[in-house]
Amino acid sequence: MTPAPKDRLIVALDLPSTEEARGAVAAIGAEVSFFKIGYQLMPVGGLDLARNLSAAGKKVFLDFKFHDIGATVERGTASVTRLGADFLTVHAEPDVLKGAVAGRGSDARLKVLGVTVLTSLTQESLRESGIAMRLEDLVLKRAELCARAGVDGVVASAREAKAIRARFGRDLLIVTPGVRPAGASADDQARIVTPAEAILNGADYLVAGRPIVNARDPGAAARAIVAEIARAIPPR
């Protein structure tokens, strides 16, 4: 079943404390049901917050980007299944992906997403790391690894979402970070797009943090993005 527009927006709770994260969730109210917890919150109560959000009926995206030997990733993913999360990110490398799928096991709720190329990276960034492949080709290569491994989807810039959708159809969910409403600051993102552009390029879910949690009225900011998503969804 296709999620409603408000369920396609994931708010990144990239805040320094769980108290501030809870405040942001309260300020957003019923405008959004999906929240992302990453490295900043994880060591300061983020796991308990994930449990609490899940128990309150919210959806939870654990952006942990697991990257280790397969056996370690398998054990870590198995631990995550106890939190009641909906999405978990791992890096899109064969052994990592295989371990995550094994660790997820029969959990029907948790979806594993392979991170293709971080939205903060550019072609020059790849070159500095010794990667000569075109950025877009690397994204598709890593999406292919995800499809082969049997994970549920990928994290990719909306600039590459159209090519992923064309190659894999509906076989992979596409989650797009680095989404910024028109006129918003790019911050540390390099490959950003607007919510409408992301949807039109084939993204299933959009991740936005600072444009919402730092807004004077987070609920209104979230509502405006949801409205843009709704307008961009092609008629069926």
C-alpha cells in the first residue's frame, strides 16, 4: 500500500539531547509520523527514545550506517530488531549487506537500507578517496549490490533516484536525504533537491531535519513539506 504524503516525510532528529528531540517531536505533533535517529542521539539516550517513539505508534528510522565485517553487522542488526524500528541503514558492501539480511531474520517490520553514496560527497570527494568511477555509476553499482543481497531499499540522493527507479523499478525503496525546501540553506549537503523534485525523481521517502526542527514553527514547516509532497505525487 502506498504511504500517505505525511508518512513519506521522515524528520531527522539530529539534536544534541533526547530532551530537545522530544521537544521537536511534540512541536511537530501529528503532522509527521516518521522520525530518524542517528549518531548524535544514539549515545545519549537515542535507543531509549527509539523504543518510546515506537511504543507511541511512531515509525522509527535508525540511521546507524553499520559498516563492519559481516558477522558483526549480523549481530548488531539482530540487536536492532529488539527496538521496534522500521528502517536501518548499513553501508552498501556485499559482506555488510549479507550480514544485515541475516541479522534481520524474520522480522517483518524492520527494513534494511543500503547507503549508496553520501549526499555530502561530490565527484571530487570520490577522486580524493581513490575512486575513479563516475558518482552516478557508483550509486547504481551499489544499488545493484543491494538488490542482489535482498535488502529492502537504498539511501541515495534524489539526483540519482530517477536512474535507480529506471533500473530496478519497484524492487527497491528509495530514501532520499538532503532534502531542502526552496530557499533553505544547503548546510553540509552537496547534492540537494527540493521535496517536489525528489518525489518526481522517484523517491519513496524524504528525510529533512534542520529545515523543520530549527524552524520557528516546526509543525508548520513539516506541514508545508508534506503539502509539497502531496502536490508532486503523480495522479494514478
